[in-house]
Amino acid sequence: MVTIKLNEGSLFAQEAQGYVIFVEQDFKVTQLTKEPIKKVVPELEHMIKARNFSGKLLSSLTIPFIRSGDTLAYLILVGIGKAAPKKKIEVENYRRALGKVSRIQEELKIKTIAMQLPASKLFGLSDQDIADQTAQMVHIAAYHFDTYITDAERKVINDREFLIALDGLEKKDVSNGVKTGEIIAHAVNEARHWIDLPPSQIYPASMVEKAEHISKKHGLAFTVFNEKEINAMGMGGLSAVSAGSDLDCQLAIMQYKTTKKNAPTICFVGKGITFDSGGLSIKPAVHMETMKEDMSGAAAVIATMDAIGALKPNVNVIGVTPLSENLPSGKATKPGEIVRFYNGKTAEIKNTDAEGRLILADALSYAVKHYKPDAIIDIATLTGACAHALGPFYCGLMSDNDELVGTIQNASDRTGDRVWRLPLHDDYKPSIRSIVADICNIGSPKYSAGAITASLFLQNFVGDTPWAHLDIAGTAFDVPDIPYFRAHSATGFGVRLMIDIAMNWK
């Protein structure tokens, strides 16, 4: 558990075991050699020079000292890098520096950290924004999936305390920022925990239970369709994917309604394959090991709705999650099958491992018909092709609506959930043409561009509604080299992004 407290006074007036100061690259050493730092660590200037500490991004200098009462404590300097010419320092630098602080805290095995927030003007932000980011990152960086670890030595610090020294800052601004940041961080970590759980614990019905619980907590309207109802409605894609599993598929819908009159409506649709074996087009074992994370899109949408219920934006928000397992059995859908979707279109299934687009097709069709949103955004661990194209640091963004792309890009720049636009051009459309049906669920090999051809498949189910597709196959799990994430664990990608889109919608 992470606790954040706001305390009056200077940094060293706090009772802590670690004292954190963030510094710019090539900072002036004289900034840190005045009272009261000089009193605490008299030889600090010599130590900085001896260690050649310059404040380079993620560099750190940890110096032990004795506080009053013979208590051991540490001064921790962490670099936030420098701005490009004529620009501000990227706030992502600060996020990663906070992640670095969390790892140092674990290494030193100390519970209480006092910190001095960096000047918000360095990032072109307000004090409230910096407090928001601080709260988000100390919670996100502390997350560790240790539910099934019994060796106490392998667990990280469970109880952590962060003391923010206000020292002239407006308490109300910082407090508001922290409150918002904690709501967002809780949603991110909630999604991460669900994704990290083994597939025996997360399955369509259990995801529905989580969505229903959140809806009741915030007074959101909640609707769920079971497999019998899904079949009766003609959702052939969702039904086909579920055919091989003993567990029924589900379609869960959460609705937040703002009190603002005539507010626009946005819809988030998240892919929820709670385990993906590939079906009869079975995956190689090495590619199946982490397929519990194929519900990352649905987890992100449900967790986002949890934050939306608390933050109450001035826009109506609908979260739609088609939920299924994709398993092989005697009942499983076979390659060569033709299915009819909710909007009447048909598709030839040549590969049962291209299943995410099948369940999203029905969910998108239903959302467009029944809610008529002003914009619809789907989020899915959809294609390995996107992971190969962009790696683990950017998700693929595909849309033919420039205005919606701009909204998503701005949210990405603010949150750190980074997106990269890929072309959605008519030249690729012949790749998914089928001889025996309207479209085919995999693109022709001669076109390659699997992430783009998958997006063009989905485009068939949104009509004229402004729409964007986010392919998070590379960013949802096991992202390296970002200090606030952990190896072999979920990232909660998309939660920060979607919350920001809703809170700043125009």
C-alpha cells in the first residue's frame, strides 16, 4: 500500500529515511551546497564531483547520512535530464525519474521517502499537474504482482509512504493533483492486476463480475448479454470464437452519463480474449505462454470506467467489452467457416488465431447501432505485426478521421501512453477481400502490413462514426527499460490515455 502525505515545511523538516531531490542535467552544484543541505551533507559538492554526477536522465547519487538521534537516512539525487533547445523538459522524464526513486527505495529497503517536487515550469505544467503525475507514478511504480509468491525475500516493500514537502506550494493545488493522480493510478494498477492473474482466475464471467461491481459502485448503467442472447442477436463473430471453449462468451456494457446537458458521447471498446490458444490454428507454445494478456484491451476499458465514475467528465462515456476464450476442441470453429456479424456483413475465417477482430466486429456494430456515439475508439492486443512494426514503446493508431487522431495524439503526449499513426489507405483494402464472403479475417500475404489490414477489417463495422483503432499488442505486457513498469508484467496501457481523452474531450 502506498500512502502520500502533504506536509508543510522544507524537505529536511520531514521525518523520513530517504530525501529525494530531482535535478536537471548540468545543474549548478552551488544550488545544492547551501543550507540546509550543506548542514546535512557537508561534503556534497566533493561527492558530486567525485562521482561525476551531472543529472543525466535516470542517473542517481545516493548518500547516507546520520540524522538527529543517530538515525541512518539517505540523500537521493535523481537526474531528470535536460530540455531540447527552446523546449521544456519532457514530463515523461519526470515519470521515469519517479520510477527510479521507487527502485532505489526497494534496494535500500526503506519505507518513508520525503521529496521536493521539481519546479512545474521546467515542464511547462502547473503545480497541480506535477502533483498529479507524482501521485500516478509512485503508485504505478510500486505495483508488483506477488500474489502467488510465498518467499518473503522476493516480495518488494508493501507499505510505502511518500511525504511531499510543500515548502511554499499551494496546498490546495497539490492536494487536488494528488487526488486525481491516485484515482488514475488505481485504475491502471487494477487493469494490470487483472491481466497478470492466471487464466483460471480471469475468464469471461469473472470479468463481467468486475465490470458489474464497478458499475454498482459508481451508479453506472450496466448491461450484460450471455452466450444464448449473443447467438440470438446474430453476433456470429463472438459466437464463433467462443465455440471451442466450455465457458460462455459475454458482452458487457458500462454507461456513464454526465449531468451536462446535450453532452457528446464517446465509446471505448476493448478486446477481451481471456486466453488465446489460437483455436484450431493453434499457436506455437512459446507464443502461447503469455496469452492470458489477450484481454488487456477489455481490462483497460473496464478500469477506465472505474476512474470515469470517480472523476465525472463532462461527456457521456460507454465502455463495451466482448469477452471470450479462444480454445481448440471438437466444437471449435474451423478454418474455412463463414460467419455473419451483428451488422449483417459476412467473413470467411481462414485463420482462427485472427480472432480479436471477430469479437470486436460484433461489439463495434452493436455500439454504433444502439448508442450512436460521436466517436468510437477500440483498443486491442490485436496483431503481432504491430508489435514487430513498433516494438514495445508505441501502440499503433489507425483511423481515417484526422480530428479524432489529433485528440488521441494530444492525450498521448500528456499521459505517456504513446501512439504512432499508421496509414489506413484504400490501397490495402483488396488484401481482405474474400471470394466466398464479404471479407476475410486475415490479409493476403502479398500485402503484408498485418496491423493495417486488421484495422481495415474493423472499419467495416463502424459505418460513418468517427473511429480509431489502437493496437496495443506490443505495449500491453513486459515492456522493458521503463522504470515504473516491471519485467514480465502488465502495463495497463491505454487506461491513462482513455481517461485523458474523456476528461479533455471537446
